[in-house]
Amino acid sequence: MAMILAGDTDLDRKRAVILRAARDEFYRVGFDGTKIERVARTAGVSTATVYHLFEGKAQLFEMVVEAAAIEVAEKSQSVRPGKGAARERLTEFARRYAAYMGDPSVWSIFGLVMAERQRFGEVGARFNALYKADFGKTLIDALRELEENGELRLDRASWAAGQFLGMIEHSVFFVPMVRGQDTVVSAVEEIADDAVETFLARYSA
């Protein structure tokens, strides 16, 4: 994670180790369940050292979320349509998007931010600003190009894009988020490919 990389000084390295320990605790037991004493023990430092380097648990939480948002945003840059005919372009996009939405690190930070959104509204807003990739616009542009090429017949590109993304998100992210990650019964590539087939059955010219 960008903000949890160790620096050159001993204090930088201690900060990095503490942030990693805090991140793991937040992911495991949430904000309320996280105790500074356990973070310090996991990091191999004293509680006094944690409080010397950080203002407290709230600051640790903010720094963990911001670092995670940067990492998630970097991963999102790979989610782009492929080249070629409609099936190839949409399959490339769908598989990358499904892999992104099903990534355990994406799951962990989304779950943490969602659970604490009322307590840390500003932190959540900064997280959204950092991680949010314009998947919709990227996909809409590709769909319009495919329509201009005569491969698709769309009533409205934005609606079609929303339907396409929704088919993937529902199975890969939202259902498992509610029921537990073990409920993803199909490989993400299978989910992506099914979404492409359904989409093309509806919108192929």
C-alpha cells in the first residue's frame, strides 16, 4: 500500500509496521473491536510508541483507509475494454471488472468503509474520491463505438452499461457481501462470460 511502505528511518519503519498491524486488525474485527494494545503487540512495539507516532485509533483508521484507497485505485486502472469485435472487447472488460470486484483486498476495504461510514463520513468521502474509477464512462464510450460500427443496437448506451456492470457486480460483489464470500459459486471468469452472453443476446445488431 502506498502509505504503508517503510521509509528510510527507524521511525518510518515503525510507522509502517504499526499501520500494517492496524490494517489487519481493522479488517479482522472492525474499528470498535480493534485495540491499540493488540496493534502494538502485533507490531512488536510498545503502546507508548504507538501513541507517540499516531494520535490514536481514529488517525490509524484514516491512514489505513487512505492507503487502501490508493491501492484499490491503482488496481482499477487495468479495467478497460479489450480490442477487436464486440465479444472480445466486452469479455476483456467483464473479466477484468469481475476480478477487480472480487479481489479480497477490495472486499476488505469496501466492507470496512461501509461499516464505519456513519462514524467516519469524511474518511469515506475521501476514499470514494481516491478509489473511484470511471468504469461507466469507459464502458459507455466502448459501447457507443461498437454501436457506430454496427455491432450493437442500443436504446441508450448508459442504460446498457449499467445493466452490464450490474450483472457482474450482483454475483461477484453484492451477494457475497451480504451472504459471505463463500457464496461465490462460480469462477469470476464464468460470471463475466455469462454477463457477456446475456448482454449480446439483448443488444447484438
